[in-house]
Amino acid sequence: MKSNLVKYALLICFLLAGFAGISQQAADYQDLKLSDAINLALEQNKKLKIQTVKHSIAALDVADAKNDRLPDVEFHTSYAILSNLNQFENGLTHKATSYEVPREQYDFTLKAEMPIYEGGKLKLEDEQANVALEVEGLKSRQEERKVKLEVITDYLQALNLHRQQKLIFDKMHEDSAVIRQSETLKKNGAVTYNDVLRTKLQLSKHRMTASELEQEIAILEHKVKTLLAIDEEVDLHINTDSLFTETTLIAGMDQMVTEAYNNNETVAIAKKNAESSEIAKKITKTNVLPRITAGGEYGYSYPNFMFFPPEEYLYRFGKVGVNLTMPLSGLFKNKVKVKKANQNVYMAQLQVEDQKDQLRHDVYAAEKRLVEADKKIGIAKEAIDQAKENYRIVRLKYANQLSLITELMDADNANLEAQSEYISLLIDKQLKYYQLGYVLGKL
């Protein structure tokens, strides 16, 4: 009896532990932090998985290129029904001499061939495959950084929406106070019913804005679910706490450009493509070089056609030796191919220089945008102070019947717009900081 109770107790503990694990997982999605979202994206994002497959294919191409050095071995067999052999000893105008041939023919042959010299083509193809593998590795890292930046951008956008939503909720609370104030003034005969309607209309507009923000947050969270490859049924909510970091510039322009050259994959990929073009040019030049192979074959055949007329015997025969092939037509056909390869090399070198220029501009633009975002924040702070003070004065005047309801609404809208702009600028500056880090290859 005690044994059964112990079993039931253990079973209940395991079930509770399982439910706790499920609840914990659900809680994580209910309050998903940025660091956790990035880790999930790196594990589950479909684009990253596609790039991983491409990298695996490139690795298989390297192995496939190495296999070209191995011997080609093939087995051949055939079976046929033969007719008699008719030999025209005096030409087609005269009667042929007929020789009886065994009715069946079959053979079993094993053949092998191994490359000895192909002008270095096999080695160059190995190098080209390895360069392609390195390019896919760079693209994988680049895709990872793109996904990280996309997740961060979505989280900062969510932070902006949450802050805007809180601002609207605070404003709606204030609208209610203004409505109560207007209704009190109306009872005292100080204002008309139109003033009360205007204040209620203002509250309705803010409610509509709050509803739109709610929908935008839901759309953004659905986008994050798609980005992280999370099931549609899972309830996910973004945690935007602790997203702000120090946004001081890392170094001077020249140092940042050098850092971008060293860390950003764009230039590295262009350089690898140029290297691949050089190898392709060398491979093209091997088309005019001789090809030497060693090989042999061995097998059984029936009947024996080595004699005439053929004899009705099974025989075996083998040979081993070296073959040399010289592509003479390549001496003139390959000239155009070499010219084309030279142009590809030149184009690849220009692309390296173009990517360097573009990357330098990207660093310059990202740095300038970050500096400009910081300047705008300073201006926005002054605008908030002015808008708050203006709203305070106008509301006080309205309470003392020294201003119109339209002036109060205008001051209220200006105050709300200034605060909303300030929030957007703060978060935009943070985004510009991450974008600069992405260009520098640090993200």
C-alpha cells in the first residue's frame, strides 16, 4: 500500500514539474525580453536556417571537388542476339560470304580511370570550392547580424508604441479632468454646452488613437512571432524594459571606417568573389593544357571476336596504360574564354573598390544620423518645456474664463505632439546607435 502511495506521489510530482515547465515557457513568451528574442531568432529563424543549408551545400561542394581526384570505376555488362556475319570480299556488287556466328553475345567488364595531370585544374577547383565555402560562412554571419538588427528594430518600435500608448492614457485621464471642469463651468453658466462637447470630442480622438496603438502593437508582436518562427497559437508579448544603452560614438571617422573594413562582411565577400574570379581565370587557362590519365579495363566476353570468323568461346581480356589528350581546338577557342575571364576579374576588383566606397559612405551616413538624432533631442526638450508651460497657462486662463476652449484644445494638442515627438526621437537615437554598430560589424 505504501509502495503504491509513493508511486502516485512521484507521478504527481512529475506532472506538476511538467506543467511548471510549460507554464514557465508560456511565461517567457508572455514577457519576452530582447536577449531571449535574439537567442530564439538565431535558433529558429527560417532565413538563418536557409543560409545554414546553403553553407552545408558549399561544404558538400568542397568534398565533391576532392572526389574528382579519385579514380572513376565502372562496371559494364550487356546481352545481345547476333545475326550471321556477312563479309563482302569482292565489294557490294558481288555476293557476300556468310559466316556462322554464335547466336548470343554477352560481356562483363570492369573499367577504371584516374587523372594524373590536368594542368592543375583539379587543385584550382578545390581552391574555388573552399573560397565559395568561406563566402557562405561570411553570408551566414551577415544574415545573423541582419536578423539581430531586425529583432532590435522591432523591439525599439514596440518600446515607442508602448510609450506613446502610456502618453495617450495619461492624456485621456487629463481629458476626463478637463471634461469635469467644463461641466462645472457650464452649470455655473460660465461656458456653453459647446465647450463640453469639444472636450468630449478630444477624449474620443485620444481613445481612437489608443485603439490604433493597440492594434499596431498586436501587429508588431505578430511580426516578431514570424521572425522567431513561433507558432501562431502562442500568445507572445514583448518586454521592452532596459532597452536603452549608452550611445556615445565609438571612435573617430577614420577609425570607424577601418573597423568596418575589418568586421563588416560586405567587403570581405567582395574580396572572396574577386579571389574566385582569379581562380576561374586560371581554370580557363588549363583548357589548352594536355590531360593525362591512367587506367585499365578487364573483363569476360562471349563469343571471341578477336579471331575471324568469331569463335564460340568465352574469353577474358585486360589492358592497362596511360592516355594523353591534347585539346588542339582549345588553342584558338580558349582565347575568347580567357578574355571573358579577364573581364570578370576586372569587374570583381571594381566591385571590391565599390563596396569599400559604399561602406565608407554607410559609416559616414550612420554617424551623421546619430549625431543629428542627438541634436534633435535637445531641441525637442526645449519644445516640451514650452508646450507644457503654454498648456498650463492656457488651462489656467480657461479656468478663469480668460481663454476659449479652442485655445485650450490647441495648446493640449501642441503639448501632446511635443511629448510624442520627444519619445520618438529618444528611441530613434537608440536605433541609429544600433544601425551604426551594424555597419561597423559590431552588432
